[in-house]
Amino acid sequence: MSFAGSVRVAARTGLTAMRANPVRAALATLGVIIGSGALVSVLAVSDGVEKYARERVSRQGFDRITIRGLTEDVIDGQVVARAKPVFVGPADLEAVTAVLQPTEHAVLNRVGVALSTIGGRQRAVVARGIMLSAPDSLGQSLIAGRALTPDETRADAAVAVINLPLARALVGDTARAAARALNDSIIIGERALRIVGVVAAEEASGPLASALTLFGPFAVTEAASMPARGTPATPGLTITTTQAENVRAMRSRVEAWLASRDARWHDRYRIEARAESQLVDLQRAMLVFRLLMGSITGITLIVGGIGIMNVLLASVAERTREIGIRKAVGARKRDILLQFLAESVTITGVGSAVGTALGLGAAYVLTAVMRSQTQAIVHAATTVQTLAISALMAVFVGVAFGCYPALRAARLAPIDAIHTE
């Protein structure tokens, strides 16, 4: 019989043995159910917490760097404008895009203030001019409509995305302001821009969350606005990565790109970035949390594995005569070994499946409690990796703790086993 055939026979024998002793099998499976459930719930919750932390990191700017041209010098405590300032522009956006990784994207942006007549009176609108290197580069969460496309921002199209306060100012403070504002127009300078999307205030503007804010093509808003107080007056080239821990490597590549273009780039450009030490602390805290919770659940799985080993040892003792007869009629050591290993893996497999389902349910309940108590928008995250780890741990525990009973059964001498009472 082939090895695959031997495995199939062993698996059927293992299932038969479980059905013959359902109470014992259930008690052995209970430890694995608890261990697998704890492991899956911890992984699902930690993945959800990590996702929430990454979103917070992104909002606070730890996942990006910004390049600006230097336009001023400080001499003897006085700010002096440079005679020949340097500005970043569309050509720089195209050039830096060529050296970025697939998980990175660049946005050319400028913040200004434009006047617009809304509701019969002049209003100040924060105009954010953008030029995108890739779709959804801003990472906005739209509540209505769509985002601007890279082609629209390059072609100076007469379109815009606005925030919810501006939508309410245009159509009235109603619950359906976002939907009603779509395809409406807003005039800034001498251009009428069609509204194609609406974003929430806090995601649209950060520190200017209460302002009336508009996102439009870079050249369109630049021509219609003046610098906003408290914001950089010069355009910035913002480069963002989807993995905040890659910011250092990304910064090194961008600095090398600047050096290849201008040997004196340190004197002409400034790279702005949030404190990288805080990002390192966040990564270390997440790693410590995973290791701590993983070790606790690992101990639970070990306890479950010991329970399986005890059940199998008892099974070997009860079935010694059966093992002797099987070996006497031609069963090899490998066949006996596979039989008990299959029984062990079957027990852990069933326990893992039940534990995974219970663990996911517990994770969703736990994150719901976390949301209600902390106001943090944390949701359990079910990933392929979590399910794969659960399955692999079940197989590992089954094999690791089933080896000793299986080897003990395989090494029994046929004659001594047959004569055992």
C-alpha cells in the first residue's frame, strides 16, 4: 500500500476510535478548542488593534514625508527671503514617482484660501490644490460621490471634492447635504468647479476640520487662492507609504533621488517628517503585545496537547492486544505509528475548527466592548494568516503530542501485546 493510502486508512481508523470513545475524545478536544479559540481571538483582536493604530498613524502623518523648497533664511534672528527660491512642482512629482515602490505614492499639494459667494455672501474656502501620482493617493473616506482621479488633477479639470461643512453651507444644514451637493457647482476665483465627491470634515482637513474645505486640481486652486495663515505658503511634495515602518527606507531613497538631481539639495530643500522615534515606539509596543498574548495562548495549547497525549496513552494501553494482533497479521510499525498520529491530528483538527469559530465570535464581542468603553473604532480583523496559523498550530500540536504514544504503540512486540490482558 502507498504512503497516501496508509494515511487514508490511518485517518479512518482514527475517526473510528474517536467515535468509539466520544466522551474521552470530547474531553481531549476541549483543551484544543480552548487553546485554538484563545489563539484566534488574540490574533483577530491584535490585527484589528494594529489596523486601528495604523489608521491613527496615517492621520497623524507618521507614514509620510514632505519635500519643500527653501524660500527663506534666518540670519541674526531675522527671516530673510531668498533671492532665488526653489519650488517643487509637477515635474518633481513625475520624477519622484519613478523611484517609488508599489506601496508608495506621491501627491503635490498646496494650501490656500479662496473667496467664494455662498448663500448670497462671501465665504472663505480652504482650497487644497493637489496633483496625484496614483488613484486614491489621498486615502480619503468618501461619504458621497468619488475621489479625484490623477488625470483630472493633471489636466486642470473643473472638478472638486469638498468636505461636509462646505456641503452643508452650499445646500443647507440637512442630513442629506452630502448627497444633495453632488454635481452642484462652486465658484472660486473665476472658475466654476463641479462637485464630484464629499468627505468627512475630520478626514478632509486635519487641524482645519471646522473650515470649509475644497480639494481641486493643483493649477486651478493655485490660480484662485492666496496662502492660508498658519499653513506653508509653498507647495509640498508629500510621499506616503502604506507601511509606516518603511518610512525610514523610503526617506533614504528620496534623499538619494534628491542628491542625484542636486548635489546641494540640503541647502535648497527641506524634508519634513514626524518624529520617527515615536513610530519605533509604536512598533515595539505592538510587537510586545503580540508576543505576550501569543505566549499566553501558546501555554493554553500546550495544556491541550498534554491532554491529548494522556488520552492516546490510555488508548494504547486499552488497545495493546488489538495492536499485537494487527502487527501479527502484517501491520508494519509505520502503519501503527500513522494510526495513532492520525487519531491525534484528527482530535486537534476538530478542536481547532470549533475553537476557531468560537474564537472569532469572542473577538467580535470583545472589540464591540472595546468600542463601547473607549470610543476607539476597533473591529476584529479576520485574515487568511490568522486562519492558517490556527490550522498549522493544530497540526503541530497533534503531531508533537501524538508522537510519544504513537511510537510507544509502534514499538510493542506482537507476542507480548497479544498476551496482554
